[in-house]
Amino acid sequence: MPADVVTGGGAAVAGSALAAGAAFIYYACSVPTSQILGRALVRGPRASRQVVLTFDDGPAEPFTGQILDVLRRHHVPATFFCCGKNVARLPEVARRAADEGHTLGNHTWSHPLLYFKGRRRIEDEIDRTQEAIERAAGRAPMIFRPPYGVRWFGLFPVLRSRGLTDVQWSDTGYDWKTKHDGRAIARLALAKLKPGAVILLHDGREPLEPGAVDASTTVAALPAIIEGARRMGLEFVPIDRFLAGTRTHP
Ligand code: NI
């Protein structure tokens, strides 16, 4: 066999191995439900008929305050994955959420994609946010959600050493897509809603500048999501109920 054919075959094998490796890394880091880099909470027990509402990227006013008003009116506990820079800007809003019985989580300081980020950068993003939330609300979070759901090598050792659990999601209203109005967001969030779901919504819209954030469609969708879930016999619970057995640190 001519040498160039052998070389060609070797390159093809190497090429497909590379493609498979890239696909594996993509899956491990980028698919919200993947457990390859570390254990993450994706959903609670399906038998429970309980669901959890989560809001990412805030606080952002007036939307976070409006969401808190809706939650209070409907007696729904929720979880807010806050960006540290937004908590530093609006500490009183984070404080209000905690005072009203909601859970605060860490969503990094500046909402970067964690692909190719070194351990020092990951630590800095997480630690500054832990401190900002503790300063604002009196208690540092026990839960973390990475921006865009993307995990990277080195993230999980940092989470473990801070006693943080990665919380992903199993359901969403795709409220970050500007083409969706409140009705579409509610329909999408309810379409595949199952017992044990962790529902992803947004009270902010990273990486927009604060003045450009518009989470009004999420605010508009929220009452219909709450009422629709309750009509399905589902109960909104604090995220703690889903964390038993998932937490990797005491
Ligand atoms: Ni986010």
C-alpha cells in the first residue's frame, strides 16, 4: 500500500478521534443535564409532585421586585441565581428576596462562559459573588449555577471546597429569547412540565448592560406558569427539598 494512503487513513482515524473527543467534551461541559465533570442537581424526585422555580442573572430592577411581588401574592418560594456584580449594585433587592424566604444562589460575578477559564478566574468569579451575597443578605449561598449551564474542568473542585452544589435545570420557558412574549414563555414552561422539575427563568438578562435589561416578558408569564403548574397538581417548594443526597459537602 502506498505510503500516502496509509498516512491518509491514519489522518482520517485521528480526525474522527478528535471529532469524537470534541463531541464528548461538548456534551460533558455544555449539555445542562450532563454529570460527567461533576455531580449536578438537574431535577428532584418525580414521585413528589413538587417543582422548583429558579430565576437567573439578577437582581435587575424593576423586574426582580415585580417577580418578588408575584411570588408573594401566590405564596411561592423560589430560588434566585444572582450575579455578584448585580448584587453589589442592588444589595437591597437581594436582601428582600432572602427576607421573603427565597433562596439565593451563586451565578458568578460577571456571567462569563467558563470554557477555557483557569482555576484562579473561576475561584475569583465564585468567591466575589459569595462575599457580595453574604454582605447583602447575611448568608453565603450553598448552590451554584454556571452561566449558560456550561461547566469546565476545574470548576467542580472549586465548588466542593466552597460547599457549593451545582444546580442545573430540567424545564424552561426560554424567556431569554426576545421573540417570545409572556404567553409564549408560559406555554413553553408548562408544555413539558413534570413532577420534580427545576424550572429555569430569568429576572435579569446577562450579558446586557443594566439599562438594556428587559425581563418584563418573564414577569408577564409568571402568574400563568404558577397557576398552570398548580392546575397540574404540582406544588412549588424551596430548592432545599431537592438537595438531600446531592450536596457534596456538609
Ligand atoms: Ni445566566
